[in-house]
Amino acid sequence: MKILVTGGAGFIGSNFVFYMMEKHPDYDIVVLDKLTYAGNLETLESVMKNPHFKFVKADIADRDAVFDLFEQEKFDVVVNFAAESHVDRSIEDPGLFLTTNILGTQVLMDACRKYGIGRYHQVSTDEVYGDLPLDRTDLFFTEETPIHTSSPYSASKASADLLVQAYHRTFGLPVTISRCSNNYGPYHFPEKLIPLIISRALADESLPVYGTGENVRDWLYVEDHCAAINRILEDGREGEVYNIGGHNERTNLQVVKTILKQLGKPESLITFVTDRAGHDLRYAIDPAKMMNELGWQPTTTFDEGIRRTVEWYLDNESWWKSIISGDYQNYYERMYAER
Ligand code: NAD
Ligand code: TYD
């Protein structure tokens, strides 16, 4: 079995590589990654020398590079994690999101059509469903919830999903799509809420909370997401969408306070800043299909996951410090100076 993992030098992609190499040590895994600001080869250091692993630096939207790789490698399965993934950046520069997230998906699927493939899996997000009201805790996103996007990021991911479904219907491409809730865990880039709060709190810096901090996200430990994708590859039905989540809804303020408590840092570090434009209120996944059809269950509770994540950031300071000392510092200034 030879699997192409695109975006494997990023947060979830790298965790998926580690998960799959442990679960299926005989599989061959090729990571294709453009190494944007979010991709980090250091993350993959522990597998670089494994004879079942190979890294290729390329852009999923580069048709020649992608087709050349497919010609050489003859993949059985493609799992597409590669994406521009940060909502705030998509508000600043939507164009790049359309190129990578939509056109890149098209290029990958065209290569799958030309060279043949057992399965193309699209890693999507619950953000394609838009948001739910804060006062309707009885409502959840199911696979039948209409697509209704809020940000250029979610619009680009939804567009890619529609294209994946079109390639299934029109060309018979064997596809599956997963839509997961917010992930957290090791190797999470420190521009996203949880690692941003951990890294800034450790430096006793102010912690920017958008708006009132009452927005709700449904958090899943990254390894549980990886296990769910593995189950979809094994037994998921072609053409189907699977929602992934573990019923772990928390307000942003609750998340920040949990982290502060674990680090022994004061809540006075919290600073309320101008809200994100178009800020989605609440995400909440109904994972019944994953559970009933594929027998998947999340295994890590939020408390345990946060404890492990904070410990990981404490034990791996060099990983994230080298990131925030570089270009990311300019990003922080740009994004938060006026807030
Ligand atoms: P990330 O930003 O940490 O990693 C993205 C990776 O893709 C990086 O390694 C980057 O270098 C690479 N990449 C970007 N553009 C590329 C291109 N044009 N060609 C090749 N590689 C490119 O993102 P993540 O949080 O790991 O998310 C991975 C996927 O999971 C994305 O598709 C995202 O939409 C989806 N997702 C994320 C979450 C979450 O909470 N982080 C939740 C649900 C779904
Ligand atoms: P984020 O990690 O960017 O994920 P997403 O927007 O894709 O859900 O943000 C999670 C939540 O935290 C979201 O409601 C926005 C909020 N947030 C802050 O309050 N402050 C911040 O500095 C960041 C990055 C996010």
C-alpha cells in the first residue's frame, strides 16, 4: 500500500503520518508539501530516515510536478491535507486560499484520474456548514446540513468539497470526504488559538481573545482525527461525507482559562480585542455516522488532551520558539497591532 499524504509537514498531516506509520508499518508513505510558513520539515525529522517514508517538496497546484510524482510513484491512496488553513489569513488574502484549496484539489484529482487510484480522500472541515446559534445547544452539524460558508477559508474548502463530489459523480473517482471539528495537539502552528495562548502565556504576554470570548468551538484531539481518517480509508463508502467530532464544545474563554490554570498563569493576561470579521458563533458536530457506520470513537477527553498538549509545548520549546522568532513575529504585528 502506497499513500500520498499532501500537507504532511503541517499540523494534522504530520500527526497522520506518525499515526499511520505506527499502525501500518509496512505501508509506504510519501509526503508532498510546499513548505509554506505552516509547513516544517523539522516536524518530520523522526521519520525522515525510515525506508517506508519519502518527502517531496512541491505545490499541489503545480500540475507538472504533481503529474510527474504520480507517474513515478503509482499511489494506491491519496489523502489531501494540503491547504491554507487559517481564517484570519484568508480575510487578509483570499486569493491564495482559492489557488491552493480549490485548484490544488483539482490538480490532485486530475492526477488521480489519469494515473488511477484506489481512493482519494479530501480532508475538509466543519466550517463548510457555517455556524450555529449560541442559544440552540440542541442543534448540531450533520452530513445533511446545508453548506453555508462565512469566511474565504471556509468558502474555499466548501468549493473543494463540491468539486470532489462532482469528480465522483461525473468521472467515477473513488472519493471520500471528512469534515472534522477544531483539532488541537502536538505540532499545532502557534497562530491558532490553543498554541497561541500556550506560547504567549508562557512568556507572560497578553492573550488576545476576540470579541466577548463566548464563541464556541468543538475540540478534538488530533490523534482521534487521524484514527477517524484511517477508519474511513479502511471501510468508508465511496462518495460519502463523514463528520468527525467528539462533543467537546467549549467557549473560547473556557479554553483560555483551562490553559492558564494548567500553566499556573493569571487570568489578568486575558485581553479582549476587536472581533474577527464574520466570526462564526458556534461549531458542533454530530458524529453519529462515524460512530454507527465505522465504529469510531474519540479516545481522548478534552481535559486529558489539553494536559498532554500543554506538556508537549513545554517539552518542545525549541520547535515553536524557532517558529515564533521568525516571520511569524511580523505576522503577529500585522494581525494584532490595530486590534
Ligand atoms: P496547517 O496549516 O498546519 O498545514 C497545512 C500544510 O499544507 C503545511 O505543511 C503547508 O506547508 C502545506 N501546504 C499549504 N499549501 C500547500 C500547497 N499549495 N501545496 C502543498 N502543500 C501545501 O493545517 P492543518 O491544521 O494541519 O490542516 C490540515 C487540513 O485539515 C486542512 O485541509 C484543513 O482545512 C483541515 N482541517 C483542519 C482543522 C484544524 O482544526 N486545524 C480542522 C478540520 C479540518
Ligand atoms: P482558530 O484557532 O483560528 O480556529 P477557527 O477560527 O478555524 O475555529 O480560532 C479558534 C477560536 O478562537 C475562534 O473562535 C477565534 C478565536 N481566537 C481568539 O479569540 N483569539 C485569537 O488570537 C485566535 C487566533 C483565535
